[in-house]
Amino acid sequence: LEREQKKQAASKSASTGFVGNADVFEFASEASFMQGKAEAHMDRHVTVKDLVAASKALKMPIDSLDKPVALFSIYDGHFGTKCSEYCAQNFHKKLLPRLTKVTSRREQTVEEQIRASLMSALSELDQEFVSKFRTDRSGCCVQIALLVGRRLYACGLGGEGNTMLCSNQDSAGSWSFDVLHKSPSLLAEDGVDESEQERLRDVGGEIVEVAPGVKHVAAADFEKRTREFRIQAASGLGVSGSPPPSAPL
């Protein structure tokens, strides 16, 4: 009974505040980008305005979801384009098989199933890239927005992006993801979130302090390779490689 009441409350809240024809819901979207000071543009973005049509073309229909369904994603690449390019080409392939299984007949609510689908799709994509390209040093942060009917699901992975919701009918103006969910930033005053540290260790990385108060993400052997590089450089006999890379957290 409690589960059924929860589903009814979620369904009711979905239509709260909606003004217009309940049978027709339209949206508009646009995307643009600008290359910064880097020699190459390492970021990628994907806009799928009709994910239902795309799912049918890929033979993974999502007809059980409210319409429209649209996917918007930004992949902020670092140290090369391989990771951002791979994520842009493959994230929807991880997400769609999960969305095909979403149904109101399950014990979980549709909202809970979609959230779980987004999280598991990102996790699988992360693990797959690391296993396929272990020697590649590129990486990327990601911001995802999934529109399903009149609900917008937003999620992100990485510390250099954020999702902002804006309204021209509210004096507050805009809200960030952290404000909406009342969740602390990944970098708290007392350090880095424990779950993020554990995730990094599982894929062979760690968080290092490259300067007082400045934390980067790097490979687990970053400090050892840094010491070896500095010893070679100080010897005056030349170095056999380049300093190990790290990325701002």
C-alpha cells in the first residue's frame, strides 16, 4: 500500500504546475561550443531530441516511457579526445537497454528505475573505457540531462561541470544541482567524498595534492613516477620520459 501511494504521489507531482494542453508537450533546445586556449578541442556534446525514434532505429524501443524523451549530454575531455569521443559515441548504447526495462509494473517507481539506469550506464561506460584503453591517459567529466515526459533527470560525473536550471518566473533566477538536491560539493572542506575516493581506487587512480590545497586526480603510481622524473632531471643526464599527468579535481 505504501509503495502504491508513493507511485500515485509521484504521478501527481509530475503534472503539478503544468499549464497548457495535457496531451501535447513541446520543448525547444539548442547547443553551441567554443574552443578555449588549448591546441585542440577535446570536448564533445550530444543532443538527441527524439530518443524514442532513435531507440526504435537501434531496435531498443522505449515505448513504455512518457513522451517526449530526449537526451542531452556534455563530455568535458582532458589530456586528449579519446575518452570524450568514446563516451559521446557509446553512452546511449549503455542507457537504452536499461530504459527498455523501465515499467510501472515493477516494485520500484519509474523515477527510481530511471535514476538507477543513468547511474549504472555511467558506471559501465567508465569501467569499459578503463579496461579497453588502460594505457590512454585521457579522461572526461560528464553532465547528462534526460527529459522523460514532464520530468527532467540531471546527473553528472566529475568536478569541472554542473547543471543549472533557470526560470523566468522565479525571483531566485537559477539553481545549481547541489542547491536543488541540498548535497555538498565533491570537494568538501575536510577533503574529498569517501565514495569518490573508493571509485578512483577501484579503477587504479588516486587523489593527490600537487600544491597546498590543490587536489588532482592521477594514476596510483603518480608520486613514485614524479620522484623518478625529478631524480633524472636533477642528474643532468637527461630524462627518459615526461612527467606523469594529473587532472584538476
